[in-house]
Amino acid sequence: MNSEKMLEIAVKAADSKRAEDIVALDVQSVSLLADYFVIMNAGSKRQVKAIVDEIEDQLNENGVFAKQIEGKAEGSWVLLDFTDIIVHVFDDETRSHYNLEKLWGDAPYVDLTDYIAED
């Protein structure tokens, strides 16, 4: 499966569990780690876990499995490494503290409007 389709599945799964402020950065030109970084947050650690579980379930159903998952037990910052995409799910406080978008500021944002439901 190509990285764009993986991105679509992950974003739709996160949106279905009410992830907040979902952004995707196209890091292909600035990093060898992955094609996309997906960053989002949730209002509670319980919601972080629900979002992480849904992303993992939806990608697994499509034959894509995480190479590594970090932080799931703590629930304040979970990193899911699917090789071509890396997903970061934060609680609100942790996201504002680390500000990954600024750290990867050279990477262009991906338009996700087709993947996120209108409220």
C-alpha cells in the first residue's frame, strides 16, 4: 500500500474518534525516516488510547502493521511507526509542550480536507 493511502486511512480513523487539530507533514524532502508525519491531540489519555487503537485497527485491516509503538501505556504521547507514515497522538498539554510542527517547520503541510468530516 502506498503512503498516501496509509495517510488517508490513519486520518479518517483518527477523525472517527474525534481527534483534534489533525495535521500531516510531508517530510519526504526533509527526512529519511518516513514520507509523512501525522500529528493530532485528544482531550484525555483515554481518548488518546481510543484514537491509537482505531488507527492501528484500521491500518491492520488493510494489511499495514506498526513496526513499533511507543508510549501506549502512558497515554500522553503515543508514537505509531508504520514505516512510511509516523503517527503522533498527544494529549493536549504534551502536544503544546513539544510543538512538533515547529520542529519540522521545513516540511510542507498536507491538505487533509478530503479526509476529515465537517462538524
